[in-house]
Amino acid sequence: MSRKTPIYEGKAKVLYEGTEPGTIIQYFKDDATAFNAQKRGTIAGKGVLNNMITEFVMTRLAEIGIPTHFIRRLNMREQLCRKCEIVPIEVVVRNIVAGSMAKRLGLEEGERLPRPIVEFYYKDDDLGDPLVSDEHILALGWASAEELEEIVGMTLRVNDYLCGLMRGIGIKLVDFKLEFGRVWEGDFAHLVLADEFSPDNCRLWDAETNEKMDKDRFRRDMGGVEEAYQEVARRLGVLPESAEIEMLNKDK
């Protein structure tokens, strides 16, 4: 990784000043966390795979008219993105009952919902990213009514497209998290899909066996984490050569 000016380091990525005006460089780490960073570890090659998967998904979404912050992949671990002001809301879409929803509502994991459910969580690690309503978002000024309507609309379009994409490669898209940002042009801002899409921020189950193919394998000490991430990348057609991943793991 070349020397750049760091802006922010999160649990899974580092952001650097971009090489072009109005851009940032997003670097994907192998670090893994769960339960609001109470559990920590490393998933070998995760950063490489998440970079490749995110590039693939963001490119496909742009092709159907979803604006994203993604510009291009720079190398195996970095991508160039538009600089944006992140809306402090995590948007979660649930197609099948799992995770916190099952625990919170006493439902059985694996139950398919009659329609997608969109949830909002306030982005604050110290508070544990609490579940909030649209009324909280509007009253506290985290987003305008117009922005919230646009966010929900884009989120459901993304869900519809990705459910079909994943179904085509034998994967159930159980749930996933999205983040959005504002790209400013003078006094005007427009929303874009930001952050990433990878097994770090979604639940993916094999369509035939319901085997978990995401970070739940790390959360629940199930083993086979690296293999699960690699299998998702392989089915999407973006799995790098194993030698390339091994070399990067030695040099990172």
C-alpha cells in the first residue's frame, strides 16, 4: 500500500485523500469485528475479496441507474470513490428473518417475509447503532423527507435487482445494509449509494442447503470463513488467483 494522507480508519476500511479532486481512496482491510467491535479477528484475504465484490456490485447497480460513489478499482485492495457527506443512517433490508430481527421479535430464523422490510439504524458505535424510525430521522434532521423517500426507493430497487442476481448464482439474499451519501455540486447535493456491498454487510445463504456464506460464520465461530467469502466471489466470477491473495496477505 502506497503512502497517502489518511482521512479516517474504520473497522473494515481506511479512507485516504484521493488522487483526483473530490475523490477519496477506499482501502479494504482484513480486520473483522462483530457485536459492535466486542469481537475482533482477521479473515485472510477478506479485503481483496470485498474490494472485488464491491466493484462488481456497484458497477452492475450503476448500469441500472443507481448512482454510486464508486469510480474505479485501483488495485487489489483499493478503489477510487467520490467524496461524499455520509447520511448518518444505516439502511437495512430484510427478506428473510435472521440475526437481530429474529432475536428482537422472537421469530424463527429462516422464515421468508411476505415483503421486504426496510429498517433504519442511527450510525453511532458508542450507542450501538440503535434502531430508529423515519420520524426520528426527520425530526432530528438527519435527512429531509425528500431524501428519505429517495433512499427508500433506491434501496428497494437495489434489493429487487440483487435478489435476482444472487438467485441466479444459487444464493439467497437474506438481508443487507446500505449507506448513502450526499455529493455536493455548489449549493446542490444529490444522493449516491456509498460504502460497500460484501459478505461483511449482508447475509448470504446457499439456496439449496441454507449454508451461511457471510460474516455470520465469524460472528458464530462456525469456521470456514475465508472459504465462504471465496465461494461468493467465485460464483460472482470475481475470485482472484489464489497466488495473488497469498502474496497480498504477506505484503499487507
